[in-house]
Amino acid sequence: MNFGSSNNAEAVKAQYSTTKGLNTRISFHETYSTSKENFGDWIVSNYDIKEGMRVLELGCGTGVIWVSHKDLIAKCKEFVLTDFSEAMLKEASDNLSDCDLIEYKKEDIQNLSFKDKSFDVVIANFMLYHIPDLPKAISEVRRVLKDDGVFYCATFGEHNFTDRLADWFNLSGESFKPNHNFTLDNGEKKLKESFSQVDTLRFKNSLRVTDADALVDYMMSLASLKVVTEMPVQKIKDILKKHETNGAIDLPKDYGMFVARN
């Protein structure tokens, strides 16, 4: 995938060049989310995947979301996982090594190699906000999707825990540039440039962090909080401790997904 030449683009490439940061973030959310339902399971529960369908996921990451849902993969006639990062594809293939049906491909969502109307379902979770030419990417998704197909894409809202952390650390301007290119607040309008029907689903959840060290590790993995990560670790912990109540740090979590149809 071409991320352009900006400093932000380079930071994103570095953030996903290995699976370490992504795995840190996944583990953090699994440990400290207050919802009893796993977010990945919630996402998959909204997929309508029927026998014999052709399914494409763009930006599959480590593929961990599918580990406990291999029954859905088995129903498919074709199941393709793609990512711009070879490291992600390698770990995804390791995590799903017993699923022979899966095809792994390195793809650019802005210029997909697949034929028109190839898939019944296309999925793109937590990746559209990174795309330089988002209208082109969405039009490419529409192109490879069958006329009666469905596009599922999870993302975050604009009132999230990273914004709360930025407030605590007095970040603004050049020191904090939240990525609001595709959010739960503006994504519907952008999707409707290519899709006639777009439904927004929100996942009720929050974070209750009982280990400040884990929150520090999480922050260290985020490109948007780079200024914070350059601070001494003890200073970061001291600031976080000021917002601790009864041994826990409470943070908002605004996540959800869009379901788009033609």
C-alpha cells in the first residue's frame, strides 16, 4: 500500500511493519475492556456469511479475529485475507494454519487486483482512516463487490480514550494529530458516495485499566502519541496516576462498525 511521503504516513508504516505493536494493542483491549463480550466476536456476529460465499478481508492484520470463527471460513467457497504488510500476512497464516481454504495476498485497497463483482462480502476493519485516497479505496471496494454484496468496516468514534489521554498530557496542535479521516461520526457520509444504504452499529464499552504499566506500553505503540512516548516513562506513569481512582484508570471507548449495501 502506498502511504505517501508525509511524516504521518511513515509513522503508520513503521507502526505496522511488525506485529508487535498490534498484538500489544489487541491484548490490552482484551484485558481492560469492561464489556463481557469480546469486540472481535461482536464484529463477526454482525457478519451475514452464508454457504458458498466469496469473502475478502482488506487489512486483515494478524487474522486473530477469525481464530474462534473458523466455522464461517469453512462455509465459504473462497476466503481471501489481504494486508499491505508481509509480517501481518505471515502471522495471519500461522494463526490460521489449519484453514486450507484461505488465500493470502498483499494488496493495495486503492488498486485492487480482483475482477469486478468478485465477492459477496468485503471487510475492512480499522484501516480505512490510514488510506491516502479514501474515495478511490471505497470505490474499489464497491467495484469488486457483487451488486447484492455487503461491505463491513469497523472503526472508532471521535470521542475516544486517545483524546482523553491527549487532554491529560496537554497535547494539541503539532503534538497531537488524531486520525479522524474515517470515523463513526463521518464515515457514513463518505461511504454513501459509493453505497446507497449505510447502517451504523455502535459497541457499548469502556476501559478500566488496573495496571498503569500496561497503559504505558499501549501508548508506546501508538503513532498519534509519539510526543508522549518520548517522555521519561516514570513521568508518564506519574501523570496517569493522577487520574487513578480506587486503583483503576477509567477511559471512554467509542468503537463500532458500518454495514454498507448498494
